[in-house]
Amino acid sequence: MELGGRKLIIETGRLAKLADGAVTVQYGDTIVLVTVVASREVREGVDYLPLYVDYREKTYAAGKIPGGFFKREGRPTEKEILTARLIDRPHRPLFPSGFRNEVQIMAVVLSADPEHDPDMLAIIGGSAALALSDIPFPKPIGAVRVGRNEGKLIINPTHAQIAGGDLDLVVAGTKDGINMVEGEAKELSGEVIQEAILFGHRAAMDIASRIEEFSARAGKEKRDIPLMGIDAELKKRVESLAGEKIAALMNFSDKQGRQEQRRLLTAEVLTELAPDFPDKEKEIKGVLEELEAEEMRKAILDSGKRADGRQPAEIRPISCEVGILPRAHGSAVFSRGQTQSLVTTTLGTSHDEQMLDGLKEESFKSFMQRRRDKTGPRPGKTGDRTRGSCRAGLKISASSKRGVSLYHSHRFRHPGIERFLFHGYCLWRFSLPYGRRSSYQSLGGRHCHGIGKGRAKACCAHGYHRVGRPFRRYGF
């Protein structure tokens, strides 16, 4: 089919013949192999869809050898992890409710041209592979990237068009509606964004229709997979015991008080139903969560009041504080109600840029953001604080803005020592040019090699360390 001025080709039956479903998706010179496999047995003890998505880009696809000391790719890069999430989001909601068989979607870039990102092909390939397989999947989806250049919307723009435009939007959906939108824009109006979403959905609908036709001709017969459900008698008993009490929870505007009442109610229901429904604790808690969600929705629609007493258009108190950490280059705390975010910023030089070595041309990243969730107390919660997301409590993130212009204040007589000033901070940089070479030699602890090692040893002995390519020390 024609898509954005190029042919989109979906092929099956050539590669990965033992997978439940496998396709190659080609767009220009970019080819992505996507396979799907589902287990034959239901995974016991889980109350979610065990869907796993893996997306990998190997540099051979672009005719490159990885840079650096190690010439073999290692763990997934940030780009690969984010693309795997991009594949997961539009697919996960479409699986039947109660589906508990493990499902794995694997996408590997086999060939990559320098103009288009393979991520859209991976989403399309996942949908096509599921549609062709014997895994129950009701509706195929399509996905496109929408760009905007000189006021004109573009389907699947090139990297150059995205860099020169003001919109980078990903739209995925079925023939019936949109189920995922992600992107960024440069201060565009709501009307332009809406037009871009509908423009992308029309193209996605066309892709979904073609996949549906392809599945009708070459797809396998869907297997019968038992769906996990909640016993009707159990649900009826939980509703009779907790229905009115859950409705009363909506009267607690204090979050901690509401959580404490919910905990007491859950314990009461579990104790009451334990003799008749042993080993059904997860199912009982699931029913209670569904009842609470229904009551919360009902309160918003009927009385226009949310769980904490706010009106639908009312926001929680917001406050911002800056400069709270004395030794960090920059720090701020953002508070919205009882949710807080602590953010720190570190300033460096252009030598601290991160080199990006992937399918595209080698580039450098001057802004890096790191986020650490679940850092701090949460009401009624204990355990690991280093993984997952935090719904309440304190979130900590750190960012560093590289490539900052530093004011050169003085050059010492020693040719390898420079001092810079930035906003009152004194930055010392020790550059060690061995002979007349412009590169810097890596040092491990106090070990030095090569010409000029006496000077290098002196730097190590005085606590100067290597970050990136140059040696330097920050003094405040």
C-alpha cells in the first residue's frame, strides 16, 4: 500500500516459521522483523495481562560497527526501551479481558535507511503478527508518525523534516477509534493538534483495514484460550457486604483517612468471606477496587464532586521552591497537593556530552534527564523504594544541561591548567595533552602510562578525576 509517498510492504511466511505469528514490514529500505508467541498454559497467580515486548536495533542494520571499546551491543538502549513501550501501549488494551496467557512480541530491525525511524514499522508489525497468528486479538491497529513542515502535515516524515518542523506526533488506533497518541510540538494551537491527530488516524485506519484483509487471506484460526473471570457469587457477596460502605468512602476528603477506612473495610470483608471463599484474597480485593471506581465515577457524574471533595475543574494547591540544596548547581521542589517532585540540575561543559551511537549518524546529547521514583514515604506503603512509579510521596529526578558556555576568567602559566567561572562557581580543568596529541589518556586511579606521566600522577594524587575526556575538579 502507499503511505506517505512510499510503499509499505507486509510479508509473512519467509522468516521465523515456528512463531505463532511473524511478519516483516518494509518501508523504503527499512525492514523490521516482528514475531509473536503465546504460551499454551494460563499463568497462575497474576491479575494482569503478562505481555512482554522487546525491541532491538543492531547497528549491522545500518551497515555500522558499534563504537567504543566493546564491539558488541549490550543491554537495550534508552531508545529501544521507549520504543518497546510504544509498541506495548496500543496493543495491551485490546486483548480480551481476563487473558492470562503469557504473550511475547519481539521486534528486530534487520535493515535501516537513514531517513525513517523503524519504530512505526514495529508497531504495525506487532499488530499484523497478532492478526495473522492463532492468538485471540480482536482488532488490528495501524500507527503512523505525523510531522508538520511549513504548515503542511506529513505522514511518516523523514528525520530532516522532523528536525525542521514544529510537530512530531505518533497516532495509533483501530478502524473504530484512536487508542494512543504521543508526541511533542512547538507551541501549536489546539486546533492544529486536533487536525494532526485526525489526519494521522485516517492513515492508521487504512493500515488497519489492509491488515484485516491480509489476515482474512493468510491468518490462522484462533485458538480457544480460557479467560480468567471472577465468580458471580463471590462478586454478589462482596457487593452486599461493602457496597454502602464504599459509597461512604467518597465522603472522606482527606486522602490518608480514606486509605485507612479502605484498609479497615478490606480486612473486614476478607475476614467475613474467608470461610466460604478460601484462597480468593486477590479476587476479593479486585472486586472492591472495581466497586470503588464505579462509586467514584458515579459521584463525579451525579454530584460533580471528586474523591477529595474538589470540583471537576478545581486543581490542588500548587507551590514551587528553588535553591533548597546548598551544594547542587540547581534544585527545586514542586508540590501539588500531597504530591511532590524534587529536581536537581548539574551544569557541565561540552566535554560532558553523551555520544549516541545507533542506527542514525553519530550524534551528541547535551541534556540528560534521570528519574528515580518511589523515593520517600507513602501512606500505608512499605518495601522497596527504588523501582516502579510513585502515586504519592516524594519523587526525585536529576537533569544535567551540558554544553553550557563558561566564562574564561584566567589562564595559568601551566599550559594544561585552566580556570573558568560560572555563576560564582570556580571550575578547574586539567587537560593532559601527551606530547602534541589532542586526545586525552584514560587513567585508572593512580596508574599512568605514556609520555608526561609525572604530571598525570600529580593530578591523580591531588584528587583530580576523569569525567568524559578531560580531567577536572570542581571547587566551590
